[in-house]
Amino acid sequence: MDVFAHYLATMDDAAQRARTCGILEWVGATFPALEPKIAWNQPMFTDHGTFIIGFSTARHHLAVAPEAAAIAHFAGRIRRAGYDHTKLLIRVPWSDEVDFALLTTIIGFNIADKADCATFWRKPATPG
């Protein structure tokens, strides 16, 4: 994907670059209606102007960022896949296999859950 070419070119580790490229290409092929873009120096995909999923790289892992609502919804499944996560991102170690079924489910959830969303990010839940 040309939109990600500059980002990928900045990655020093050829294996990590190839793996990241493959994942980004997989998202684009699996969800062709999503718009690939770079924002905040990260590759991400949007749908009708709303954030669906983003990616960033670190020394030991690929970070997958689907927003807190998706992580909270799938926390058990994320842990069963063997991934560590925070409130905002999932860490996929470079040494681990990518659970594409889990990614499909998370991305599909965000697309459906944000179908009527008119903002880039979900609005924070209000206590009550």
C-alpha cells in the first residue's frame, strides 16, 4: 500500500518491516472499504471518517490499537490469544503468530459499533 510506504521505509529491521507490511496489506484486502491513512505518524484505517484500528511498532512487539471499547469487549479473547494489552493497545510480540481471526473480529466489531459514529474517536462513556 503506497500510503504506508514512507512509514515502512523508516523501519530498520527488515523482518519487522515485512511483517508489518503484510499485516497492513491483509487489513486492506480483508476490509477493502476501510481507508488506509497515516495519522499521528502511525498507519491506521478509518471508515466514513471514524477511526477503526491503528498500528505502531516497538522493539519487541507490534502494537494494535482498536480503541478502549474494543479492547474491553474482547479482553478475555485477547488474553487467550496470548497477548498482553493495556487499556488502549494490544501487544503482539514479533516472535508470536498473528491471530488474524481475532483481528477480523475486532475490526468487524469496530466497523459495526461505529457505523453511526460521527466523530473520529468514540465519545467517552459518561458515568451514571
